[in-house]
Amino acid sequence: MSGRRIPLVTGEYYHVYNRGITRQPTFLTKWDYEQTISTLSYYLTPNPPVRLSRFKELSVEQRNQILHQLEKEGRKLVEIISFILIPNHFHMLLRQTTDQGITKFISLVVNSYTRYFNTKHRRVGPLFQGVFKAARVETEGQLLHLSRYIHLNPLVSYVVKEKDFLSYPWSSLPDFLRGKSPLITIEPILSHFSSPKKYQEFVLDQAGYAKKLERIKHLTLEE
């Protein structure tokens, strides 16, 4: 991926997002979402020895050996602080932990997932809209509010009903509410709250306001 004007600095947090090309859906089935979660997890490390598609064809013993080796190395391209997957786009809050880590991570994830999606759904060509967007998070306040914004996305976009919102599976929010995760680095957010329940209250506190903003955005045809 090329053409980025602002460098992505190691140690900093970024809001990273992209949508389907021509706004087309990028996730059609639960297996598409599950594939994306697997892809995020597998490509966190800098040098996986084989593509994810090949990895899934290996025996359980071979897969465990690879995962053990990657875990032993202990290096990550990024830390995923929060994420959301909804039908035609994704949002992630990432901390870059290796130089060029975000660019490499998103490239690996998008390329791998696009190959999977195109094969499964019998299509060709790019799936996402050009170079991913990235905005640096400048303060702790922005970090907290951005995590809330990301988690509220399926609710304010009417992808999920309010009664199902807290358990929406293609989000890091359920991990936050459990207080632990094998994929997400939740400490930068949850350390500001006395309990996961308090974070839940923080997210829900702005749900109504966020819905109003979403309705206004559609009325004014703003992006």
C-alpha cells in the first residue's frame, strides 16, 4: 500500500479504517467474519512462515508448532486495542509496535482476506477502497472516546438491535466486558475504569447521542 502522506510512528495509537470498494459489502456470512478474526490474529506477528490459507491446511500438530514458535518470538507488528467489523467496512484502534507495523499488518490482513473472499464468492479485483485511512490519536481522552465510537458503530448504523448490541460477536466489546482477551490489548482502555461494568456504562452513555448524529449525517449526505 503506497501513497500515505503522514508517516505512522512506532509507539503511537491510530484509528485505522476502510470500506468496501464502491461501498459494496465486504462480509456476507458469519464465516467471512470468522475468517477475518482468524486473519487478524495470525498476522499480528511479523514473520508467519506460511500464508493463513496454507496454515489452515496443516495438521493440528504442525499448526501448534507454528503458533508456539510465533508466541516464543513475542514480537508483534501492532497491538489491537479495539475493532469492529460491520457489513461493508471495518474500524480498528491500533498501536504500532514495530516500524511500518500498521502498514504491513493491514496489507497482510487485507490481501489475505481479499484472496479468501474472492475465491469463496467467485469474484475478482480489489475488495477494499484504496489505501486504508489512518488518523493519529493525540490524547488519552481521544483514545477513550475513539474506543467508544468504534464499539457503538453497529448500534448507530442499525446493524444490530439494542438488545443484542453488547453481545455483537464481530467486535472487541465482548472482550472488554469479560475483562480479558487473547487478541485485544485492553489495558490502555480498561485501566481508566474501575471495572468492565464501568466501561460498559461509559459506552452506553453516548448511544442515544451517537444515533442522533448518525441520522443527521444521512440527512445531510455527509460521509
